[in-house]
Amino acid sequence: MPARQLFLHIRGRLCGLHKKPVNPVLETLALMVSGLLLGRSVQLWEIATWIPWEIQLPSGVRRFERWLADPHVKVADLFEPFVLAMQATLGNETVYLILDCTQVGPRCRTLLASLAYHETVLPLGWQSLRGKKGHVTGEFQKALLTRLHPYLQAYQHVIVLGDAEYCNETVITWVQKQHWDFVFHTRESNLVRTTDDPAWQPIAEILDSSDLRAGQVRHWEQVCFTQEHRLAGLTLTIQWGVDEKEPICLISNLTGAQQPHLVYERRFWIETLFGSCKSRGFGLARTHLTIPEQIDRLILTIAIATYMTLGLATHLVLTKQTHRVDRSDRRDLSLFQIGWRWLHRLLALNRLQDLKIEFSWNFTLPKPGFRPAN
């Protein structure tokens, strides 16, 4: 029975990582993660369908509802062993911390912080709040960063990436106090002062006077950012991509020589995770949950499933076995899909003992599409 095999395997891993015997919290978490991987949906009745023993389906759903509503289920404590296990197999070099916010369910949004990882991301932490629209406050963003700070102390260099929502004085000041770097998208309406012109002016005016054309990029260093907060010594970068309708404006504490616009490209990798969590994967957007704490517990199951699939895929790449699930003459699949398909092959072959999870910076995925043989 694949469902029973996967449940027992995940339960064993959870108990091993937490160094605890089986208890109701870990057992229910194992049921939800295994059901999520098999059913590919966050709908509780679909997860409950894969409970590997005789049980009325409504009873399984109620068990999961009680677990999601239980205040004793601490998300950060349950997820920390996965983060530490991941970090144990990675080097302590430069990491890119990506911040983004997404709508979850009909009434909530979730702020997610993740590490950039081979065209996707590894979740580090998240926090949900009520509301379908509008920006998350800088204080809310800072609180999540503060909670995750201990995980990031081991790395030699941290660069924080985010869109215009995170380009605020609270986050920028906090990030710089940690001696981290950052690259944030910024609005053209923000006022800046450059060394070329001591007057405060909107970035839009600088853009208009720069004569920038498609395919070009320009940097202004020693910029003072916003007339209200006067954050000094920053770099303004304006890039106009060849195929883009309009330029993108970035503010950072990197120099122009460090090419902030190229660093910022990693921010879009989080969209791969959102696709796996939502429309191309677990259907997170369709959850009917409306309480932020319950959504955070549901995302915990997705985060663990994501770690498993990405860790499986990494092992397959490092051991040069991706041809088991993807074509040998081209790469059609994302890292997530490579791990997902390999997990289901192991279940079909009754070979879960071969399930190996590891993480590494030291490989480069081939570009998608055909590649000629050497």
C-alpha cells in the first residue's frame, strides 16, 4: 500500500528529526504531508482520502480540522528541524533571501521568506494575516525577519530581495543593521537625491532625463533615498530589458559594479514555488480556511512536502539520474517536478528505502529545452 508506506516513512522521519516518539501531533502531521503528496491538494477531504486505515472520511477531516485549530501545534518548532537539516548539507556562502506576499484563501495573505535555490526557493518561514489586498506593514515584515535571523547567522553573506512592498525605511534600516545587503524594486514616484543634482526629485524625472533605451542599464551611486527618511549611501539602478515595455527601478546598498539588476533576477524564482503551491501543485489558493494561524499550519505541510521533493530532486541531479524521470536529451521538468515524479516512481516500485534527500549549491541545472549530445 503506497499510502501506508509513505505515511510510515514520513512519520519515522518526523520522529527522527524531532528526537521524539510518536505522538498525536507528529502522527497527524505525517498523515497530512503524505496525503498532500499523494492527493496533490490542500482540500482536507482529499488529504483524508489517503489515510491508510479504515476510517470514515468525515472523521479524518475532523481530525485534521482539530489539528489545524490546535494552539499547541507550534509551526516554527515543527519546521525548525527541517531548516537545520537542510542547512547542514549546504555551505555557508552567499545566500539570497527572497521576500514576497501571496493571497491564501478568500480572506488572508501570507508573507513568505525563502532562500533562492536553483530557479526555485526553499521556505524558511512565513506569517499569515487577514486581508485580501494592500501592503503588509514594515513592522510585520521586520518581525518575520527578526524571527528568522538565527537561521541566517551561519552564512557569510546575506542579500535580501523584494518588490516595492519591502522598499521601506523599517526593513532597509533593519537589514543594514545586520550588515546584510539588499536589492528592492522601488516606485518611480519616490523622491531621491543624487550627487549629480542636490535637489530632491522623483525617480521618474531621473529616468526621463537619462535618455535610457531598451537594452540599457544605468547606476547612480551615493543616492539619498526618500526626502522623509534620507537613507544615504545607496545605489539607484534603472534597467530597461530588451523585451520589456518599461524599465524597472531598483534601490540597493550594492555598488553598480556588483550589478544589482542581475542579482535581483533571483527574486522571480519564488514564483516557481507559488506555482507549485497553487495552480500547478497543491491548490493552496483554493483553501477555505480564513484564520491566519490555521493557514500557517496548513502551509507547514506544504513546506515539508516541498523540502522532500526538492531534496529528492537534488539527490537525483547530483547522482546523474534525472533520466529516470526526465528526458536525457533535454530538460523539460523543474526541480520540484523531478523530485515529485521520482517520489511517485519509488512508491510504485516499492523502493522507499532509496528515498534520499540532500541539498547543495554545487550544481547547475541545464537550460530547459533541447541540448545536443557532446
